[in-house]
Amino acid sequence: MLTKRSFSLSGHRTSVALEPAFWAALADIAQHRNMPVAALVGEIDSSRAVTQPLASALRVFALQNRA
């Protein structure tokens, strides 16, 4: 089951649907970096390839940066 969250990225609102385990991993990473999840999502968004969907970029980031 996917959980959808909305963010304001580069001045526009967008929604991303991920599995709860990925949201939990991103929350853990953000907490470890002492930043809000929204800020982490913004960083990932700004560094992803134009052709890479945001949801995919978030999943890959969570896997590559898990504790």
C-alpha cells in the first residue's frame, strides 16, 4: 500500500506516493541529518536527473543511505 505525501518543491506543490517503509527510512535519514523530511526531499529532488521520477529517486536514496 502506498502512502502519499505532498511537498512544495521549487515553488510548486507535488505529491509523492511511496511505501511506508521508504517514508520511515527517509524520516530516519532526515532525523540523523537533523533536518525535516521535506528539506531532505527537496535536496534529493534538486540533485536527481531530469529523466528520473521523484519517487524513484527517493527510493534509491533511501536504499543507498540506510543505516
